[in-house]
Amino acid sequence: MSDSVKLRVIAIIAEQAMLDVAEVSESATLEELGVDSLGLVEAVFAIEEEFDVQIPFNANEPGDSDFDISSVKSIVIAVEKLVAEA
């Protein structure tokens, strides 16, 4: 994993969860971090803006998305893939 991408994604998630970056572990789920559906949508927009990518994410059906939001680590991996493709 690219440390730069990982640190930037974790910082965005921490901001949405209103947590310190040190409190966000890669194995944590967004639910465990207290990120609700609105926070998830805001995180997706922030990631898109930060990395200039388009995330294939359906806010109405997040479980049906190609963008894996099951954990912080899976989000980082998905973002890295999008950045590499861009």
C-alpha cells in the first residue's frame, strides 16, 4: 500500500468520524468508527476530491457497490486501485 494514499484516506475517514488519526485502525469498519451513512457519503466526496477520481458508489445501495467499504484497509486498497487507473 502506498503510505501517502493510506495516510490521506485515513485522515479523511478520521475527519468524518471526528477522531484523531491515531484512533483509526486499518482493520476498523466505518460503523465501528461511528461513521454513519451521511458521513460515508461525505467521505466518498472528500476522497474523490482529494485524489481526483470517480468512485463507483451508490449511496442508496452501498452494499451493491464495486467500491469495497467493508473496512478502512479495503477503502485504501480501492482508492489505490482508482488512483493507479487514473
